[in-house]
Amino acid sequence: MTFSKDRREKAFREQDLDVYYDSYLRHPGSALLTLIGFYKGYYHNFVLSAFFYVIKHSPVWLIPIITANIINSITGRAPDVWNTVLINAALVAFLLVLNIPMNWLHMHFRAIAVRRVEAGLRSALIHKIQKISIMYQKELESGRLQSKIIRDVEAVETVSDQLFTNLLNILINVTVALVVTVNRSLTVFIFFLIMVPIAAVLAWLFKNPIKSRNRAYRVEVEKTGARVNEMVELVPVTRAHALEDEETKRMDLMVSQIAEQGYLLDIVQTNFGAVSWCIFQLFQMLCLVFTAGLAIRGRMEVGDIVLYQSYFTTIVAQVTALLNLIPIISKGLESVNSVGEILNVSDIEDDMLMEPLSEVRGEFEFKNVSYRYPKTDKNVVEGIDLHVMPGETVAFTGMSGAGKTTILNMLVGFCIPTEGVLTIDGVDVRTLNLHSYREHLAMVPQETVLFSGTIRENILYGTDGITEDEFDKVIRESGLSEVIASLPEGIDTMVGERGEKLSGGQRQRISIARALIRHPSVIILDEATSALDSLSEKEVTGALDRVSENCTRFIVAHRLETVRNADRIVVLDHGKVVESGSFDELIDKKGYFYRMKIGSGGDHYAA
């Protein structure tokens, strides 16, 4: 089996992203190990970053030693005191100048790793969302997904910076300070070590409260993000029914809950910071008194008081910084778990290893097909037997909840039969490369989905090699000619977010044009002309009828005009086929379909 260049490149990119999925699989339940696994292939960047950090940060460690040497030389009235001062000053000046290029190299290697993993993690989420089954994805709220891609990945980037850079810097600073101290005075070194258990106790006391508060705050933010999306979409409905006050109260309640969770998190973090700062300041004063006592007794030189005080300040600052990192690390690791909620989803479409289809004839066969949604025990579609030949036009009708949408979802491959077999060109949909199949399919949904861009860009979305003659023909067939002529920018008019600058009928024509431009072998129309007036519908239906000469067509529609010329009308009731035949056959039969027609006054039928 051979793959095109684009398919090989796609497979290669997804293989690169496997490191993020594998990290969760290898370290279940451990957010820290999972995070470390994200950086597989970049560990050497942090080694180099640490190396250059040691060089660029060396003045901070050497200045206390140099200061002590100068003070001791002066107080000891050494004969070469000026030489000591000048040599030490020159050394510090050299290291300070060296700080500039070393700091750039330190940041360069760190930033490459962190930023690439940040981008890779977002890309992994986007790839996974594109592969998650539609049925599972419908259970996810778009606001939560946005929060995970933007907010949580940003938090992961922040915790990466803290763990792999700041934490590393803290460890280096503390190690250098302790090594120098133990070489000069074992007594002072032992004194320094006394504060380590206190730091550990503080970290242990505050770790769990901060972690739980971070989780509660993250959940509230995600819930509110999802609700804000709904609120924005429902503004016209809310205002039309004078429900602004009720919606405002509902959102105010959610905003106040975020504020409450944020306040509780802030209080925990504030108490943590205040207690740790107070304790370490007391220990710093104790260090000054302790080293001063040793100097008074003649057990150390006066200049060494400055050295030990500086190193103790360094250790205090670094341990304090370490403790202050705990809330940030806790928040970041919670975001690692949050991202994992998507990357760990197993309900995905994974058909890359299946043989891709080079063509689709459009023959479909339902063999005793039933379907029930996950976590339910009732079939929404049951015992469907239907054979559709290539080029045939089939319309589905029935009352709301009859199973029409479920059948369309099965035809697209969004859901797989729970019982029975559905074949496409003789191939079981369970073993079909759905991606390659959908390349030959076009769908016009009831709710038109447009992106911010021009009319041309929306029509040509996902296509290439389309000539201007083909494009102009599709414009005419979809009834867009007059619409485009009336717009100031014509075909290059920006449609706005979700096409808000256009009417419902204009958006639907663009959706139909997008389907026609693909030259599909199979076209699925779900209320595709519901937003059009009668004249426009007749024009578009005529164009769709001409398309159906070369492709298999499935239709769900309310209007008779849309389905009158269908080769077959399948009537559904509670998930079962109750009638099937041409329009004239069903009218002559005077059965279920006829009663629906009469009940709607002769112009429409319930679908």
C-alpha cells in the first residue's frame, strides 16, 4: 500500500505528537512524570541551559567570597591589600560582562524546548479533537475545550518554566552556597541545614489544600467558559423573550462562584507565603546573631560574617522561592491532568492503517441495522433494511425523533451500527477508511457552519485545482449570483464570525455551493433548503437534481418540493421503517406519509 506525499507528511506529524499521548499512558496518575515525558528529545536543552546559567550566575556566588576576602585583608592589614582589591574587582567585572552572552544562551536553549513543547501540546490537542468520535465530542462543551487548549496549555508552559528552569536554578544556588559553606565552616553548614526540615514541613502542610483549591478553581472556570459561549449564541433568543435579567442573574451567579473559588485559593496561597516569609526572616536574624557570636569568640574572621549572611540570604531566598513555586506547580500539574482528559480519550476514529478508497460508487446497504447511543439501553434506530444503488436519491421522512438524523450520522460514519451491518460499496463501515471515504462526500447541514473569511474562501474550503469556469457554474447553480452582485465586495465579501453578516438563506446557499464544488460521489442534505424562499428553493433543488445524476443523494427535508422527485421516500416512525416508495406510490397508498401530508395542509409534511 502506498501513500501520497500529503498522507506521509500527515502521518509523520502525528507520529511526532505521539510523545504527548504516550507520556500519559506510561505514567498514569502521575502528572509530574507525564510532564517530564512531554520533553522527551529536549532534555539536552535543559542541560545546556543549566551550564550557561552556572556561568552567567557566578557573580552572585563569588561576590560574597570576594567581599569577605577584601574585608579580611583590610581588617588584617595585609601588606598587598590593594592587589587583593584590584584582582578581585577585575574578576567580578569580567564575570559581570560575561553575564550578557551567557544569559542569552541560557534563555535560548530553555525557550526552544518550552515553546516547542507548548506548541506541540496544543497541536496534539487539536489533532485529538479532530479524531475524537462525533458522538463523544457532542458530550464535550466547546468552552471547556477552548480553556484546555489556551488556558491549561499556558499553565503547563508556566509550570515547565518553573520546574525545568527556576527549580533547577534554585537547586544550583542552594548547592553552591552549601558547598562553599561546608568548606569554610562545618559549624555554620550544620546550622544552615536546620531550616531544611522546616521548609519540607511547610510544603507538606500546604500542598494538599493548594492542590484541591486549584482543581476547584479550574473546574469553575471551565464551566463558566462553556456557559459564556452559550450565552453569546443565545443573545438574540434571550433578548427576543425579554429574558436579559434572568440570563444576567445566571451568569452573575457563575461569575461569583469563580470569584469565591479564586478568593479561597488566594487566601491559601497568601497564608502560605506569609508564614514561610516570617519564619525565614527570623532564621536569617538568628544566622546573623550566630555568626557574630563566632566572630566575637575568634572562631571566624569578621569578613566571613558578610559571606555567611549573604549565603544564608541566598538559601533563604531560594527555599522561599521553592515554597512559592508549590502553588504554581500545583496549578500547572492540575492543568496537565486537565489536558489529559482529552489526550486520554479512547473513543476515536483511527483508520490510518486501513486501505484508503480511491473512488466511491455510492452503493449503500443496511442489513438489519440498529443503533443505540452510549449509556442507554433503547435503540433509536432498529432493524433497518435498505439497499441504495449508485446515483439513487433517497429521502427520509418522519416525525421528530423518528431516527432520521441518526441514519444520516451513520451514512457519514459519525456513529457505527451497534447491531447489524452497514456497507458502503460492499465494504463494512467498521473496516472502512472513513477519512478517504469522506473525501468523496459532501454534506449540507441544517445549521450552516461558516468561518470568518470571504465568500470565496468559504466555498473553496478544503478544495484545490478548481477552475474559474467550475467556480462560476457552482455560483449559478447554488443561486448565489444575485446575492454576490448585491454585495459591495462581491465574492470577496467578508462573511463575519460564523457568517453573521449574511442572512440565513445566503449562508445556506454558500453551504450548498461548498458541497457542489467538491464534485461528490455522495451528497447528504439535512434540511438544506429550509432557509430559502420558494423560488430560490426551486432553483437550488433543480441544481441538486442535476448533481444527483452523477452521485448518490440522501435528503431530509420538510418541504414537498425538495423530496417530490426523490427515487424513493423512506418513512420512519420510532426508529423503524414503516413505509417506502416513490412520492406517487406513497400518496396513492394513503398510509402514514399521506396522513402527514394531509395534516400539514398539503404543502409540508412533518420531518
